Amino acid sequence: MRHIIPETLEEALHVIAQGPTIKLAGGTDIMVKHRASQGLAAKLRQDVVYLLNVPDLHYIRKEDNGLRIGGMVPIETLLHHDDVPKILRDTLLDFASPGLRYVATLAGNIANASPAGDALVTLYALDALVRLKSLERTRDVPIEAVIVGPSQTTIQDDELIESVFLPDASFTHTEWRKVGTRRADAISKVAFTGCVTLDNDIVQDIRLAFGAVFKTVYRNRSLEKALIGQHRHDVVKQSDALCEKYLENIAPIDDQRSNASYRNTVTKNLLKAFIEKLS
Amino acid sequence: MKNISDSIPKVDAHEKLSGSAKYVSDYMLEDMHYAKTVRSPHAKAKIKAIHIPTLKPGVHVFGAKDIPAKNHVNMIFDDWPVFAEETVNHVGEPVLLVVAPDRKLLKETVDAIQVEYDPLTPEFSLKAFAVHKAFKKGDAEKAFSEADEIIEETYETGYQEQAYIEPQGFIGTYEDGKTTLIGSIQCPYYVKNALLVTLGCAENEVQVIQAEVGGAFGGKEEFPSLMACQLAIAVRTLKKPIKMIYEREEDMAVTTKRHPSKTRMRAAIKDGRVQAIEAHVSLDAGAYTGLSGVVLSRAMLAVSSAYTIPNLDVSGHAYITNTVPNGAFRGFGAPQMIFAIEMFMHHIGKALGDDPYHFRRKHLVKQGDLTATAGIYRDPILMDKMIDKATAMADYHKKVHAYNAPDVYRGIGMSWFLHGCGFTGSGEAEHIKSKVRLRKDEANRVHILVAAVDMGQGAKTTLRKVVAHVLKLPLDQVIFDNPDTDRVPDSGPTVASRTAMIVGGLLARAAEKLKTSWEDGVAYTVEEQYKQPDYIKWDEDTMQGDAYPAYSWGVNIVEVAVDPVTYQVDVIGIWSVYDVGKALDERIIMGQADGGQAQGVAYGYLEVMAHKQGVLQHKNMTDYIIPTSVDMAPTENVVIDNPYAFGPYGAKGAGELSLVGGAPAVAQAIEQAIGKKICKIPATPEHIEELMRRESH
Amino acid sequence: MKAIEFTLNDELVTVDLQPHMRLLDVLREHFLLTGPKEGCGEGECGACAVLLDGHIVNSCLLPLANVHKRHVTTIEHFSRSKRYQVIEEAMIYEGGVQCGICTPGMVIAIESLLNKDPNPSDAAIRIGLSGNLCRCTGYNMIVKAVKRAASKGEGLW
């Protein structure tokens, strides 16, 4: 088993091109998932590439139509960066705890593909594009095409998350709600990001993303699309019906943190509260 | 130091802040071996066969067959095996202990050992009881027959995990025929006595030393004895240092917790007053009885809490189930019962259409009243003053009125409670027989020789203060090293809010003795032994008389906001007034107040633990939720003086008091905020959602 | 695999250990720096906190490889600083220490917080300490200690 600490992106891409590897970012999930007992190294069964300190992946850059965030930028940096959309900063303030935020990364959060990943909820709402890079190719993939289930992604062995692109968007109103097991340092039982743009009371854009109630973050573009072009009052009138449609589609579970009934009710309440703010 | 209550810097603060304090896991010894337990995956099963692979050099396996004497952990009930022998009775029950020179080998061996089981049908419901207790006061039957109205309710509480931040651990060493165990423990002599019983060895063959203790809360009262017995067998055989530190998952899965409870209460009402209460409490003891009988008894003794109820009919059962044994946890039965009685009195007040505050207040205990067991409340009771103080601090009356309005989703709750100090009844005199010594050396330094453990509550500081104060010596002339059974007498366990009052009281008397006999430059030792005040009369069998030598008292007020969208509870403020006799150090008492309240309030709304088929679902600190700094609210706490004649400088117990009233206060606040009756804790958002849904249909 | 080098408590160290060891184990067992404690082993409790380039991190989650060429400071070294003195005095004054197992990590959290925000509000303090679980104090006395440290140590952060 090999351990590689690449110094450049180029070097990292060469290493991962040679076969399956564990691509380790901050390690905050992998080190727990593969923990051995006290005093023993983590139970990692493949070659490991440590990406956290690759300088090429540490940048935040404004591009023509949006913001590009290097895959290994710590969450802590994003929290204090003015170019990062406010809704994402709001979200990241609830991300784990201060001790994790300095080593946790967006790339790590995406690759971990937890349905309860807080950053993911807002990345879905922001139509984030994930740049997957290998020696051979670069592809920009919408986040919902990268994450397909709990711990399941479409990232190939020879690819890594080089950056995340957030297309420009300006909203009239945004909301982030984390419903955790407690008020900080918690895993979400339900999470919600809502973004809406109104122009003369007409909905121009609306995005509704839910965490921890489906196998991935849940966002339904056709339901959102149906609201575009409507007067805000008409949208408010449909709030109950809209909630019902979401409840038909999400699939929350019972677990040690909560139960399906609670998750359903709270999903409905969060959505309803968000929609009713349009009145 | 004019007034004993004036705060001084804690004597161990610097070493703890700077990271130099030595906890058991910080010991690294030459040729240190490691130990790990092989445990049952079944809730109930017969052990058919044990297959041990060919062991690598230096690896050893120990089990029931290696126990030199008795295969049980010495406790009040001797039903808890050190190693399972023929059957296992809960998931996680220890079957074998593996020792290896390194942890890799240790883990490989543990994984390679195969135990064959014949699974049996486990029992998880409360059917078979191990302990039954009952007592009566007055004539409840008559009161019920004459009642205008009878009100009945059932209250339930869940598990609570101590969640000390330092998991349990020991390191054992062997030298010149003596086995020494250094551990994270509350009761050095409980451990030593358990070793003597299990090893069947001579007194001088075992020694127990307390390492720095990283939190205990009752969790390190009886469980460490089990670990120590297992480890000592290995240490005596191998004659090598062996370390056994639980990781969090193991600690949570197998150590004792607060007993889940169900309490049925019936009240006979006449002329707007409670004339009688009939109460039955059921505790889930888990697989072995352990201390459950005592927990049950302390729960029952708290039945009328801070109220005087003329007639009582109280009974209780501790049931055996195939789950991890439950045990000591700060409050020791009282939190379950005080939740029940406080909610019940509040609910009765409401049901009668009376203002619950006024209704409760007219039942408040007064000096001279009879206790639940027909003992006498001899000492002054300042609850009237304390309630007035607390309600003023919290602006309670204004808020409770304002929050009655619909749709504000705010609530404020208040609990009144007492806590019996020290062991129940004649326990101190008959079972513990606490002994303390003060040794004066040639340099006129005075060494405190007691088995009391500082587990964060500040015993090292307060006990030194007491002795220094009596002798009028500077604090650094008084020395208190961590207990070592080779050095200190058995001053009893560090439990039951007894350390300041009982051990501190004995030390004050010893210090007086030393003062009178003081000879400069001469080394000698003085000793004191506990004597029960003559007026204390207690009958263990009928549970009649003075259950405790003294009571501490408290008032908690908790204010919450409940989010109508997510049902999350936000604790906004906590206000408390306590009577602990006399604070031996004001700041330390404030720390006990804040910390106990945090645990008590969180018990009421936040901390969830449950099992499925005997497997605990909350396995680690991610699953088992304790409050963070963001969850806890600012507090305002006041301690009033009410000196107790037999406590040092008037001090009574303080450690558990601040925990026992938190849950009913927060539950009442939530009840007001959501407008639904709460009869079960923790009142989680999931429970609130259920209540809102159930009643909206 | 090249050896991992990093600055530990102001000294450059090179270690030939498995890169996927937890930093916590390396500190405690290789360097015998036992100030960082293991409370949960999964980044929840913060007892293992150390400073990485001045920021709080949970050393139980960090693979050794991730500190390659970076600066790690443990309580043992931080406790020799003037800032520590101020924090210690404030913690003692306000009664922020009970059993002590969370305390070194808590001190690291306070340092990291004041580093970012030398004059934090109560809310910011609570958020700053939210990754460090304390079962003894209920936090209020620690929150007050941070306030006091911030005011007494003005200019130090």
C-alpha cells in the first residue's frame, strides 16, 4: 500500500491515473469511517493520495459567470470570503464545528456524498458545477449528476474534484435552515435551502433543496419550474398542494437521530414557511 | 480567608489547564501490555463453546475459569459476574479478556476468537423484578375513599448516559507480590473490596490508586470495579503492566446508565388539596441488579419531594431485562421521581382549575412537617424565600402570564425540590463507617488522608480549605494527594452528595482534634470516625423514619422558546436558588449549579438513548447528544446560607441537587410553549411533533 | 514514501510513521504529548484539539500526512505563551475548570477564537466553543472566562 502526498495537481493526477486510490482531503469523514482502534493507523485498504495540502487546489477565483472554488479550500476560508454567496456562508456557519471547518473542504463534502451533508444542500440550490479532472480530461458536471446515493458518486477512479463552480445568481430572498440534533456541532435531521427571485411580484427563479430526507439532497426542478412566471400570491395559495407534492417524493427514514414522521412534518413546515414569506 | 465561602483558585486548575494533569490514559509504562474485552453480541444466549486460536507469543486470554475466588462484582447485590460463565444476559457482556504486547496483535486476537452461542429468547419488557420495596405514610386508603376527586397520570423517563468526556480506564502493575490498579474511579475502596472478593487475596496484595478523573457523574461508581477485577486477574498472572482504556463506543455500549422509569401516580383530592398520593415506580435495571435496589429506594424516598402530602402509599420494582445494566448517575433515582411528582402536582393544579403555582405552593414543606417516611424535617426550610427570590430573578409571574397567550411558543417552567444528603438512613453508620485521618509531619504540614476523589467537583480544593480554615494554616501547608488505598483509610465512596458534608465534617472534627493537641515539629496522626446523630432513627425494612440526616433544597426556573416550524427547543434562560447549607467555596458551588442544571435540563429535552433488541442505538458522541455551548443558556444562580449543624461550617450536599430539578422545569416550560401536556422525557422535537399531530386530528 | 516533516511546537520534526496514523496517537504516543486527550475519537468532542497553523483542529481526525510541512502546536507549547497566561487566569477567575479532561482542548479553542476575533460577542464565543464538549460546567463560566481573557489580554490577539 502506497501513501502519496503530491505537491502539485499534475502529480496528483498522475498518481490517480495508475489505478484506484483513496483520495483523502481533510480526512474528517474517512478517518472516522475507517477508524481502527486507538493507537493504530486507519483501516485504509488502497493506496492513499493526500490532497489537502496541494497548493493548486487552494484558490478562489471570480470567473465571467460565477465563482470558482478550488477543491481543497477549507470551509473556514469560505466562511470569511466576501465573494462567497451569502447563502453558502450562512450554511457553512452551521457546518460541523470550528475544529472541523479548518480542514474540511467542499470537495470532501461532495465526495463523501452524505444525504445529510449541509454544504451539499446549498450547492444543489446554487446549481453548482463540479469540475472533475483527470490526466485525460476535464468535465464540469452538475452536482446532482455527481452524487447518486449515500456515499455513491459518478467520480471515476482517475478523476478528482478540482474545483466547484457557482454560477452567478442574485436572489430576492434566501433561506438556510438546519434542523440538527442540537444547535451546533450536529448532524442534520432535516436541512433546507430556499432561494427565490421576484421581479414585479412575478417569480423569476425559485430553488428548493432538502437535505437528509432522501438518498441524496432532494431538489425537484419540474416542481420549481411550474412556479416560475406566477404571481407570488398565487404561489402562496398553492403552498399546501406544493408541500404535498414534495412529501410524495421525498423518502425520509427512521434512524437514531430522528424518525420519518418528524422529517416529513418538518420538511412540510419549512417549505410552507418559506413559501408563505412570499405573501 | 475570613469566610469559608470566599472563592479561592482551584488547587488543580493549573495542571488541568496546561495539559499536565495525568489521567489514566496518559500513563505510558515500560513493557506496557494492552487489554481488550471479548463481548457477547447476544442479548441472551448460552455459551456453547469458546474457540481460541493458537496464541502468538506474549498474547494471553482470561475468562471465568481464571477467577481465583468469586465470580461476581462485589456490590450490594452480588449477581453481576466478572466474566460470563454459562450464559450471557446482555449485549456487550464480557466473556473473555485478551492481553497482548501491542494493540495490533491485540485486535487480531480479539477478532480471531470465536465464541459459539445458543441464542435464547431475551426479555426486554418489565416483567421479572429483582427488587420490590414499599412504604406507607398515614392512611392513604382512607383518603382515597373520602376523596372529592381522584386524578391519575403516568410519567416516563428515558435512559441518560453520564457522557463523562474521559472514557473509563485502568492501568495495572505488579511489583513484589502486589497488584496495583490506577484508574479513573470515584470509589477507591469499592474497587479494592471488589478485588479482594474476586481474587480472594490478602488485603496487602492489592492497591488502588486514583488517577485524575475526567468526569464521572456516578458512571465511575460501580462499573470500574468490574473492569478492575478483570484486569487484576491478568496483571497478577502475567506480572506485567497492562493498560485497558475503553474507546467511546465500548464505553457507551457497556457501562451503566440512568435507569429508564415509569411512574404511575394517583392523587386523592379533597377541598382543593392533595390528601394522598399512591405512587408506583418501575425501573429497568438491565441484566443485573447491581445498585438498582438503592436507586429504587432513593427514587421512592423522593416521592413527595418538596411537598408535604399527609398520606402516601408508595411502591416500586426494579426489573431485570436483557439490556446493559443500569446504575449510578448523579441524582440516583431522584431525577426520575422528581420529574414525576413535579409534573403531577402541576397537572393536578391545572386539572382542578387552580393556578398550578398557587396550588403547589400551598402544599410546600415546612419545618417540623413529616417526611415521606414519617421522619421529621428538623432544620429550617427556606423555600418560601427561595421561591420568591427565583421568581423575581426570572420575572416568572409576568412571563408565565404572557406566555399563556396562544401562538407565542414561549414557556416558563419551575421546579421545587430537595435532595437527601449522604447515604440513606443508617447507611453511613452501618455500612460505610467512614474514617478519615490527618497526618501532621515534622514540617508542620498537614496531610489529608481520605478516599474522597476529586472528579471535577473540587473536593481537593474544598477539603483542603476546611482543614486549613480550622487549623488557621496557609493552604499550601495542607496537602491532599489523590487517594491510594495503601495510604488512606476508607472514608467511603465519592457519591451521594456526601463528600463535603460527611467527609468534610469528619475532617473538620479531625482538624479540631489536631488543633487542640498541636505540637510543633512533631509528626503524628489523628483519626475521626463517623457517628450518627442520635436523633436519626431509620428502619431499613419498613422504610420508616429519617431517611437522610439532612436535605438540600432548590428552585429551578427554565424559559424556552419552541420553534413552531421545527419543534426545536431553545433554552433561553435558567434561574436557580439553592440551599446547600453553606458554600465551602462559592465559585465551586456555582460550577456545580451550572453543570448540574445543564445535565438536568438536557435530560428533560435533549438527551436520547434507546435500544433495539438490547442493542443501544446511540453508540457514540455523534449519536448521543449532550449540550454544546450554543445549546446552553445563560444562567443566574444564587446560593443562600442555611448552615447545617453537623456539616463543616454548615455545609450540606451540593453535587446532585442541581441536577434533579432540571427536567420538570424544562418540561413544564415546553408544555406551556406548545400547549400540550408533557408526561414523558426527553421532550424531543420528535415527541413534540407527535403531540402536536396527535391532538390536531 | 517520504518521511513526514512538520513543525511541532516550534521545532522541525521528521517522523517515519504510517502517514494514516491519527495525529492524536502520534502526539500522545510518539512524542508523549498527552495534553491532547481522546474523548470520542470522531471529531465530536474537541478534547484532542491542537492548533494547525494557529487554527483549532481535532487531532483525532487528522491523518499524520495532512500536517506535512505545516505547523502543529499543542497545549504543552501554547501553555508557555503570554496569551495562555491570560486565558489561564481568566479560566481560574471565572471557574471554567472542573474535571479538566476537556480543558486543554477548550484552551486551544479559546486561543483559536480570539485569534480570529479578539473581541467576540457572547454569541460568537458560544459558536467558537461549540466543537468542545464539556460535561461538567454547562459552559457559562467558560464563556465568561473568554470575555475576561479578551478584555484582560487586549492587544495580545
